[in-house]
Amino acid sequence: MTSSTPLTRRQTLRFAAGGAAALALPARAAYPEKPITLVVTFAAGGASDIVARVVGEQLARKLGQAVVVDNKPGAGGSIGGTAVMRAAPDGHTLMLSNSTPVAIGPFALEKQPYDPVADFTHIAAIGTAPCVVMAHPGSGINTVVDLENAARKADKGGTPLQFGSGGPASIGHVWGELMVRSIGVKMTHVPYRGGAPMTTDLVAGLIPVGIDVVTAYVPFFKSGQLRPIAVTSAQRSPLVPDVPSVQEFGYRKLVLDNFFGLSGPKGLPAEVVTRLNTAVNEVLAQTDVKKKLLELGVTETPGTPAAFTGFVRDQVAALQPLVKSIRVTL
């Protein structure tokens, strides 16, 4: 057939079909294509783990795929954070982000393993939960003012007041060091391998003061085994509404909330981020989820990816210099 020979109708249709096939792009499979791994940077049983399971169960229903919680504790949350940073940016590996792996842990290591803003896609805020400052009933410490006075007295006596936390570079540790800097006296940090062993020693009176996320301690307050002094938020926590906030005592510089959110590797496709953000916000609107989070001391904070990213950026800006300057190391 020469260039001047006209195409038959059948040839024209065959040519058009072939050209269309050559130009067609493979259709992208709907997200999610397989089960989602939700990395928790703490051991099973803690506040982060429980939040992940509460939210993850409902996310699975929204997304039509299983959400499998994978606990990767250690190095101030940086082990789990590094695993998520290195994961494929397809939305099938995510992190239950919070203050420790995002705004504390990376800066407490000799070599910073990742940039918590640039190396992740921050998808959705879940909520915030304050720490609670608590004392053994026999310590004579009933308020933050009492704590300051006790610390000053102990410092003058040459034996700094001890305070316990769930571990080095935990948010409880950081808050205690923040108070040391704020009031200008020495206190000695006693690190534990989690909140449970700290609680055992605090109940026994082996340490006078402990600081941890409020979640697990309500039964100890109700039984009188421990005395709550204050929550570290600007407002009172609905979980312990009778406990004043540090701001009520005039300690504005001591306001520090632990946050929870959903994050993934950098470079997540926009449609995946939108799908996940919408699903998380829908989950947070459920009455049963609100109730379960409240029981953990978590106040839900739904919002946009941009808002959560800005929040993370602000947390990092506030805590990075603090962690480095007070030499909180792992």
C-alpha cells in the first residue's frame, strides 16, 4: 500500500484501536491495595499502643483493609520512626506519631536519624493528652507550688529532689527538666523502663514525684495511692477534671501536651493523604471513639493535613532546642 492509497474502513478502525492501546496508561489500583501496617514507637499496652488500636480498628472499617499494629519501641521512638521513614511511600506503612518520636527522640540521639518535618508526610491529627505530675501521699507535696518549695528545700540541703519518668527522653523526663530550668533549682531524674515500674516505686514511696501521660493513673488517684498535683496542659483534662492545670498555678512556661497523629513517609500521593485524613476525621467523629479516647485522657483534634503539619513544625521548633540544651540523651 502506497502513501497515496486510501485506508479501508476496517484498516482505519484497526489503526485507531492500536493507537488507543498504545496510548492507554495502566489504571492505578484503588488505595489501599493490601493491609496497612501502623507502626507504634512504644511497647504494647501503653497510651500510644491503645490509641493506635482504637483508631486503627475503625480505620480498617472505613478503608476496607486490615490495619495491623506493629510495635517498634526503642531509642526514644526513633527505631519505629526510622522504619517508617524508609518505607515505600504508598500509604501501606504508617506511624502513630506523637511527641516522643517526632519532637524529642531524634534530638536526644548523638546522631539525628531523621528530620521529623521534612522526612515524613504528616497526615492527620488525632488528639492531645497532657502529662500528670503526681506525688506519693506521704511526700507532703499537694500542688506545683509545694513541688517548687520542696525542690528548693532539698537543693539547699544538698540532696536534690528526685522525680521519676517512663524513661530517658520521655515527655515526662522533658517536662521535669523544663521545670528545673524554669524554677532554677536542681532535681534528679530517675529513669524507668516504662510507666509501670515507675508507678511501683512511686506507690511504695521510693521516689516522691512522678511525671507521665495521664492515661494510666486514674485508678491510683481514685484509690488514694497517688496524689495528682497538676496536668501539664493549659486547661484541665476531662479525664481528671478536678486536677488543676499548671497554667492555673501561673506556670505558663510549663505547659506541654503529648500529641497523637497519623504520619507516613515523605512523598505520599495527595489522593492517599486525602483519603486517610478524611477517614481519620470520620473516625474521630464517632461517639464510641470519642468515649474511648476520653477514657485515655485524649481530646480529639481533627483537622487538615496542612494544620497537622504546621502543628508538628511548631512542636519541633519548641522542643528541639530544649532537648539539646538540657542534654536529654539516650
